[in-house]
Amino acid sequence: MRHFSCDLCGKPIGCGDDRRYVVKVEVYAAHDPAELTDDDLDVDHMEEVSQMLTEAEDNPSELPPSFKQFRYDLCPDCHTKFLRDPLNKEAAQKFDFSEN
């Protein structure tokens, strides 16, 4: 039997009435393509895709360095807090620094 604990508060999440929530996050570099030109239309994109697929088959565990995946288990209380403020902006605004 697997045992889970909340990745935010550390509370054990049992098999009884407690629910467990899973949060999955993907972080990757955004790519905004440039304008389409006549040169782009002349390139054999199917050949490029074929080459990329071949390289991916040769190195299946290699992901681009700008790509990360995260997975977190949350208890019901932390799940509610997460949905209210997923980027935790509230905590960042609580600091009250004096003006020196």
C-alpha cells in the first residue's frame, strides 16, 4: 500500500475519507514563430520532422533543457489554498520592509 503526504504542509494523506489532489506543472520556453516567408514554404518540413523523430528515438530520455515537469500531492486544505492563489502572490506581498 502506498502512503502519501501533502507536499505543502507535510500532513499524511490516508486512504480513509481524506482526498488527495495532484497538481502537475509543465514549464517550457515559449516560442513565438517569426513571420512566414517564401523561403519557409520552400523548405521540406516533413524531412525536418522525420529527422527530429529519428533523433528523439535515438535519445528518448533527453528533453530540451528549457522543459521541466513537476508533480505535487496536496491535501484538501492545501488544494483549496492552491486554487485560491496558485503562484503564492499573497505570501510575497506580506513582507513589510522598512525604508532605510
